[in-house]
Amino acid sequence: MAESMQGMHRTHRCTELSNANIGEYVTVMGWVQKRRNLGGMIFVDLRDRTGLLQLIFDQNDLSEEDFSKAYGLRSEFVIAASGKVEKRSGAVNENLKTGDIEIRVDVLRVLSEAETPPFPIEEGINTREELRLQYRYLDLRRPDLQRNLMLRSRVATLSRNFMANEGFLEIETPMLTKSTPEGARDYLVPSRLHPGTFYALPQSPQLFKQLLMCAGYDRYFQIARCFRDEDLRADRQPDFTQMDMELSFVTEEDVMSINERLLQHLFKEVLNVDVQLPIRRMPYREAMDRYGSDKPDVRFGMELHNVSEVVKDCGFGVFTGALANGGSVRGINVKGQGGMARKKIDALVDMAKGMGAKGLAYVCVGMGEGGAHKSSFAKFMKPEEMDALVSAMEGEHGDLLLFAADKDSIVFNVLGSLRLEMAKQLDLVRKDDFQFLWVTEFPLLEYSEEQGRFVAMHHPFTMPMEEDLQYLDSDPGRVRAKAYDIVLNGNEIGGGSIRIHQEHIQEKMFEVLGFTKEQAHERFGFLLDAFKYGVPPHGGLAYGLDRLAMLMAGADSIREVIAFPKAKDASCLMTQAPDAVDQKQLDELSLAIHIVGDEKKEQ
């Protein structure tokens, strides 16, 4: 039966005790990790968020009642124990921070009993993620998750302090905002007081932080909750956290400089890793040409080779056809893997097809009969054409050359992904090798086949490079943006830009995006109106705090650094959200539900 603390007061967490406390009388509280019964003596490993501490219950030191309670302890019971800190009577446990001490308990309170949990509360367990998410409150007791969340907390605290010292003001922006559907889908919130109208949950504080610059606050910072109704991946959640900032009277270099110092500070304080400054910069076009990605992992080579000129007159129709359609032929050299099993190569071909390619061509350099090249397309190539291609790829005996031929977007996607897959299979990267990169000079716009118009690559408020303004009407796809992403180990951890602060350029941007003046003012009128009253040049950046914490913790998913994450279908397996609501609530909101599907229902 559970007891109260009965006047007991915790003096220390488990690992706050050390040899320096030997002889002191202390009180600790936590969860029973393990109990060992040695007859007249019972040993218990007590666990709290700091780690483990051994308690010893000697029949000679305790009342009969307390020893009986100690005998009945089970895993996950919550207890309070008082006693004297002693040097361990048995062997020292080198794996524990408190491995050379123990507490000889003379008072015990069982604060809460526990049923047997559905999985062990241990580090590194191999339990189905669905079960872990269903019992997340138990999963969060595991030491590895607790370390992750404490690391995340430390990152947030250090960032706040750093930004405050740099003159930033922490200002909250609204959670209930206007829907401005340009990008990901909004989460909508119906209004009771204004029937038939809706708020949107913010995808970012973008517009409000620009208005704060208009209002003269100069340097703004916020750890902001944001929401996007989009398909999920390992590094996506419907609700997530941004570390958001905006600065006035700055250039790209100013914004990048302060963020370099922030990252240097965080990695030194949290991981004792020295980040060398300045961080390397790479234009978007170079990143795509060399790595097939705008967030390249530069911890290893295997860069893309453009062999379009080499194969433009060859006899292989797949290559020449792609070039005739305005595409390109590019490849990667997987050094020393020419002997890869055909089954594995076929899996790579299937992977390429899954990303939109018609196939994947390959050459195993010198791995055929008599030292010839073994290739999926050798019969279409003259020997001298094949030799020229291998030479252009810097191929050596035993290398595996992989080629994609299609429009550039598909070629980059396929080879960029294959490059990462090969690095993973060949174990070419370490999680504790932190390689930062600024990617700059992004295209301002990209053409959407689906919408039949240009859309903003980042958002509609990004400033074009002045020298490219002349192309906004004649060649919008050529215009580069004053945008910059900070990339870590192949992950975009933050993105930002210098913003448009002139009303005529902002209106021109909306025009290029296909908005009429009326549509632009309907959606963004409050921003355009603000631009009439004196706007400083400004820019900013926002980090995905979840993703940054994931990489710093060495985790594989942001769900490992979020206390209560959603599953892949955006549901909460613990609370069973989303769920139906009472008809009374719907009536108050003037809402009726009409579910469109195989069966149409109304509520």
C-alpha cells in the first residue's frame, strides 16, 4: 500500500552523491530498477533522471516493518529512503557514476507500487516503436531518452542565454493566426465567436517577426511552436519547435556570423566539440552539381560526375535520349565495389526506379572476362567510348560506376540518394563527426508543374539578389535569392534569408507568383500596409530545434528527442488523438462533419 513521504525531504538526486558524501545522512527518492535478495540483506538499484544508486537494506538496521517492505519491493516501485552514505562493501562498479558508494538505509517509505511494465525500463531496448509510443510515460523513464531530453533542454537554455547576451529580445508571437495558404497545409481552428471563419495555427512566426522589425525591436528571438499538416518522415512532425530569430540592419554575412558563433557555443558547451569558424560556404548550384542535394553530407566524397559531353555521341540510346530531352547524364564512383553482388546492384536499380528514374546503368570496372568492363549497357558502346566514360569517372580496377540519365531534377534526386545509401552500406560516416556547411544563392523561385506557375523556393518574402532583379519578368527561374541554409551532416538544421523590405519589390514578387494585387492584399495586406511606414532592411534564420537536438544526441529520429511525439500517421498512440468530439461542441462552432470516402457519413 502506498505511503506518504511522512515528513521526509529529498536531500540529493542519485548521482549527486559521491565519495565526498561518505558519512552523511541523506534522503533519496526514485524508482526501483532492480532488487537482489541475499537473505538478511537486500540490495536495490534506485533510479532517477540522473542515474543509478545502490541502496542496502540490512535486517539489523531496519524495523521489522521496513525490512518487510524492502523484501516486497519490485521494479518501478517509487520509494523514499534515508540512511548513511558508505563506501561500497562489495566490488566497485566501474560502469556507474556512483559505483563506489551505497546508502545503508534505516528508513523506507513505499510511495507508489507498480504493475509489471509492458517492456523493460532499460537503455537500448529493442521494443516496437508503436508500443513505446503507446506507453510513452514509461518509455521516457529510460536513461537514453532522458539524456536526449536533458540535452535538448540544455540546448534551449544555452541558446536563450547566448541570444540575450547578443542583444536579442525574446518576444512571443500569436498561435491563432490568419491562414495564408502558400506552402504546406495549415491546421485550421474554427472560431466560435465568428461562425464560419477559421484561425490557422502558425507554420512559422515569419510575418510577425518581420512586423516586429517594422516596429523597431531590432533583434528578436523565440523558441516557437509551429504546425504543418504534411506527410511525416523520420525528421517531420505535425507540431514542432523552431529556434527563430530576426535582425534589422544586417546583411547575409551578419546573420551567418552570429549563427556560427551560436553553433560554436552550443557544440562546445553541450558536446565539447570545437566548431571551426568560419563555416564553409557553397552555392546551391555547386552543391547540386557535386552532391545532387541542396543539403549535402560532406563527410565523405563520392561526388557526382557530369559525363554528358563524354556520352553525347555514344551508341547508348538511354544516354543520348536523355540529352536530347534537355536532361543530363551523371554518375558516382563507388570505389572498390565493382565486385558487388548482382542482387545488391538490382536493389539499387529498384531504389532508383522508386525515385522516378527509368532505370540505373552501371559499370563494374575491369570485373568482366579478361579484365574487360562488366556493364549493363556494354553492348551499346564501342570499347573506346566505354574507356572514355570510365576515364571521365576516374574509374580504377574494381570500382562500381552508377549512372542516371534523365532531367536534372530526377538525376540529382537519384544519385544524391544513392550516394547516401552507399555511404550507409559502406559505413563511411560517423555520427560524432560534425561537418557544417552553409548553402547559399538558392533559386528564388521554382516551377511547379502541379500548379502551373512559379512558387517560392523558401517563402514569398525572400529578397532577390540585386543583380538578378532584372530577370524577374523575363527569366524568373534564373533569379537567385539572398537565402542561406545551415546544413549539418546532410541535414538542413536551419534556413533563413534577407527579406524584402521595399513595398514595390514585395508586390512584384507576388505578381511573379501569380497573385493579383487584390489577392496579395487579401492574404498579406497587413504586411504590405506596414511597408508603407518605414521598414528597416532585415533578415533572419530559424532552426529546427528537434532536428538539431536529434543530431547532437546521435539519434536516428526526432521522435527520440521529443517528449510526446506523434506516430507516422500524425496520431498520438498514447492519448488516441485525434478523436471525435461531442455534438454540443460542433454545434457551438456551427460545424457539421461530412466525411468523404467509400462511405459518406454525417455527424
